[in-house]
Amino acid sequence: MSISIDSKLETELSPEEVSDHETLTREEKLNQLSNMKFDLERQSGRGTADLDQVEARMASINLAISRAKNR
């Protein structure tokens, strides 16, 4: 079963907000965070993102994934 997440929700929530979101299931949180990670990897692969910003964002996403898994 595939659950569609509102595209506005996807763009407005930070990784921390996704992991703390009360109505998303654990699976939805992990999927959303994985999508964020994929998008970041794609942007960094194209060279369109600042390395320091990429590292900070990746650390934030990884921390949020860990939090979502442990809840």
C-alpha cells in the first residue's frame, strides 16, 4: 500500500520535524527521510550545493532517521 504525502508537507518539514511528526507512521517518516537523503545526494552529485551545507544537512537527516527508527 502506497500512501501519498502532500507535496507541501514534503517541502516544508525539516528532517527533525519529520521524525517528530505525530500523524506520520514510522514507515512514512523513514520513506520521507530517505527521499530527502536521495535528493541531497543528487544535488551534491551535480555540484549545485555547498559542501558544508550538504554535510550539515546529511548529518541532520541521519540523526532524524535514527530518531524515527528508535520511536
